[in-house]
Amino acid sequence: MKPMSRVLMSLALLPLPLMAAPLQFDSLFGEHAVLQRDQPLQVRGQGTPGAQVDVQLGAQHAIAKVRGDGRWVATLPAQSAGGPFVLSARSGGEGVQARDILLGDVWLCSGQSNMELQVHRTLDSRSELLNARHDDIRVLTVKQESSPVPRASFATAPQWQRADTDSVRDFSAACYYFARELQQTVNVPMGLINASWGGSRIQAWLGAGVLGKAGLYADEEAVLARYAKDPAQAAAQWGRIWQDWWRQQPGIAAQDAPWDPKLPAQGEWAAAPAALGAWEHWGVPELAAFDGLVWFRAEVELTAEQAKQARTLAIGSADEIDMTWANGRAVGSSNGGEPRQYALPPGTLQAGRNLVTVAVLDTYRDGGLIGPADAQAILLADGSRVPLGRWQYRAMPRAFASPPRAPWQSATGLSTLYNGMIAPLGDFGLRGALWYQGESNTFEPELYGRLLRLYRQDLRRQFGAQLPLLIVQLAGYGAPSTQPAESGSAALRDQQRRVAAEDPRSGLAVAVDIGERTDIHPANKQELGRRLARAARHVVYGEALAPSGPVAVSATREGAAVVLGFDQIENGLVAYSAARPIGFELCGAAAGSCRYADARIDGARVVLDVPDGFASARVRYCWADSPVCTLYDGNGLPAGPFEIPVH
């Protein structure tokens, strides 16, 4: 070996020097932040590995050492509410500062579109925005980012802002109005973190591994782990799971596999309009108000050279969830309205005829393979493209089961929103959490109750065992009922009620009466904010007040009547617009046995008349998608929906 070679080899074996990195705070500790009072403060940042960092807030100091990954955490003693302060850090000759820091109460506001709904979309929003000047309310919106694995930091760093006309315009209205109302009795700075995503299911907000440990979604979690390493293989694996689900559905014949080009097409297929667009606007009566599953299939002819060069399948936008195959191989699945482009593994396509199949699930308003048609093609390695042929479609019956969601999907997957939007919060100090979600889970109310308990446990694992959780019970939405009927929304509301009632650190804000029949996003978020603040005053701050309105605690058969006992009443029970309250149902033990009941108020009780010979096993109240319910207390708080057994 030459002498110079020996020298170079020796140098290669020496440990690499630690790379210098600029000293900085994590974005959560940036200017205008609110940090949680009366708790030790875990201040985080980045710097040069091995370096010492001196952190100061007001008169408090702490020392931290930068870890090998370049991150540091300094623990400052708890401090009472106040400010503004300067948060500073020094390391070697470097120094950084974050000015205008307040100490107060910090709230995490999370959920789906009703938590996301912005202030500018609420009642009297013009006046609300003109008067939105609250220097001691600070807002921070987490950018919508999903991830198949937990992230240590945000993909896009969020920034704290003072609450003013500009910053609250697009901020969560429920969160903002809650804090504004709460400050009338809890006079400390309020920090609001909005991490929400319209259309999201609760499964997406649960931490990685939580569902698997609870014995749920084991196959899906395995696919998600594969997706983080090899999306194409994960898509193929998920396709097999989806296909197994399809074959198990009632009425599906053994040869009914729309994705398989080797099998004859089953069912009734028709030509889709060339322009595509939402199927509600095709002029087909059966699809004019259709929410459910529709199959699409198109053929494309390729030469041998084109098949060899095929790299990507583009199908344009879909609303709202697609499952896509090419020649029988599952290549992708997404949710939301973004254009779909799926990688084609080598050998997926062939010379001659090729079949592209897409199953589209829509659950709300417009749905379909939106297109446009000129965006749908096979993209080749040389940059050229081969357009897909004309689409055919096949609609499944309206009552057809809802298919499983791919676990990597942003809003409907498993842990994806937790990974991208909650995990990066680390152990940032919180006073409590607000949760407004459930519309996307109304088809599985029993499971939802279990998942909501897991969600609460998961929050407390990350942010502290005593973290309070305030739950918004779903607002009314949909056509009013004329006969007692089953309702997924009502059953989910009852699960929300039960989960909140079983835990002294949880509260419920009843919202069924401030919903809108024709809009799933009710605009009266001001009243919702008042009710959330009232629940917080009781659950979090210990005020002796009724937190959410009259609560049914018993149902007892007394002769020819069933008597309901109520608790948490202030200023008595009242019925609006009539001498008697409405919305009560008496039910037997069997499904479908419910009937409306005449009711009257008797002090703190409600008495229901029982028809002769009717065996009452249950009482339901406000049990419909969009019920009319008239029982309140003298403070104007509604009795919430419930189902309880008769004793």
C-alpha cells in the first residue's frame, strides 16, 4: 500500500467532527407564543450536538445539552400567568430570542370540518372580525399534513399570532369563540392551537400503535408500516384486503370482480358522460342524490414499447375516496379532491388491451371520478402520454356497505393526522383539549365510543394524565323525522354522552339544537363557544354550575307512566313553544319498536304516558339525525340526546 493511501485510510477511520448547527427554538416557542402557566416548561430547540444551552424566561434559568440528533430540551420551573416576557437561549457565542411571550392557559382544538370552520363563515362575521382585537389571545394553526410515521417536527413550521382581524379570519371559530367567552371568567392569556382536518375520521387522530394494542385494525397497521417503506407493495397488499372485503358482501357472486380483466363484467354497466364531473349532475335520476359506491372502468391500448415505458397512471380528481387497479393489480387509494397519480410497477401493463378500474366512494354531497378527462392517461418514461378510453360505470345499491379505507389516507387512514399534526407537539404544555368530530364516523357508533376512549387515553399519554377533554356532541343535520327511526348520528351522540359522563375530567357541549337541517356546518359557533366555555368552567376550573344542561339519570316505571329523573338543572325544567316537551320515545326490547310518547314536566321530572299493554324497555330522546327537541332548563341550556333503560 502506498504511503499516501495509508494516510487517507487513517483519516477515513477518524470520527467525523460534529456539524455546527444554528441555535434556534422550535416554532412552538416563537414570538407571541402562550406557554402553559403553573406547569414546568419544557422548552425545545435545535443546536450543535454536544453544546450547552442556557435558557431564560423572565427570572427563571435552565441548562440543557444538545443531543446527538441536534435537539435540546430545557426544563424551566412553573410560573404563574403573566407577561409579556422574552424567552432567550445562549450557546457559546450564539444567542436567540423570542419576544412577546405570555404565560396563560393553552388549548388544543382538534377534529374535523366543524372545528376547522373559520370565523369568517360564522354568524355576523363582519362585525366579529371588525371587533377581533385581543392581544392576550394568541392563535396558532397547524398546517394540514399527514404522515405514515410519527414526525418529530412539523413539516411546515406553524407561527403564533395575536388575535386580530387578520389572524382570526381563517382560524377555528369554535376555538376562538370558546376562548373569548372563557376569558370573561378566567382572566388569563389564552393560547389556541388549531389542528383539524375536514372529513377526518377519529382513527386518523389516534397515535401510532394505539389501535393495534387495543386489538383493532391489525392488518391495516401492518399495511401502513409497509407503506412507509414501499408504497407500491403496500398498495398491492391493501388491494387484496379490499378485494376480500368485496367478496364477503351479500349478493356478490364469485365471478364478480370488476378489477379483474380475465373475468366477464358482472352487473349493469353504462357509459359515463365524456366530460365526467360529479355523478349527481349527469341527469341520471338514480344518481341525483346518491351517496355510496360507484365502479368505473376504462380500457387503454398500448404498444409493446409503450407498455414497457409505462410509469404512472393518472386518473384526475376523485370525490371523495378511490380504490384503483390496473390490470387487476391495486396501484393506489386516496381521499380528498386532489388529482391522483399512481406509480405502475414494471410489468403491470402489457401490449394490447389494458383495464383500469376505479371504485369511488362518496359520503357527502357531490361525488365521482371528477376528471377532467384530458388528465386521465398512462404517463410514459419518455414524457409522452396515452389517454385512457371512455369510462363505463356501475352504481352499487344505496344500502351497500361502506368499504374499508386505506390506512395511509390522510383524513380517513390510521394515525396519519396524529403523526403529522399532533406528534410534533411533543409534550407541549396544555390546559385542556377540545374535540369536535364524529360526522365521518356515524356509520359505526358503537365502535366510535371505544375509539373516543382510546383518543382520550392517548392525549393523556402525551400531554399529561389529568388533561381535561371537552367533547362537542354532534349538531343536528338532515331531514326532520316524522316517525321514530334508527339514526347513526343519534347513536353516536349517545356514545359521546356516555364517554364524557364516565370521566370527571371530561365535559360535553350539547349542540343538537344549534344545528342546521340543510348544512352540516352550522354557523352559530358563538353559542357553541359559550357552551364549551361553560363546560370548561365546571370541569377544568371547578365552578359549581350545571355544565351542559339537564341530564337524564333514571327512567322508572310507575303504574301507567315512565318517570324520568333529571340532574344538573338550573332554574327548573321548561318546554319551549308548547305546554309539553316533545322528542321522547318509548321503546320495547326489540329493534323497530319505538313510538313517540306524550310527556309532561313535573318539577325536576318528566312523565311519559305508556300505552296500555306496551312493555317499555328503553326511553330515547332527541333520537334522529335532525331532531326537534324542546326540553330546556331555565338558563336556556338544552337536555341532550340520550337513550337509557327503564327500571
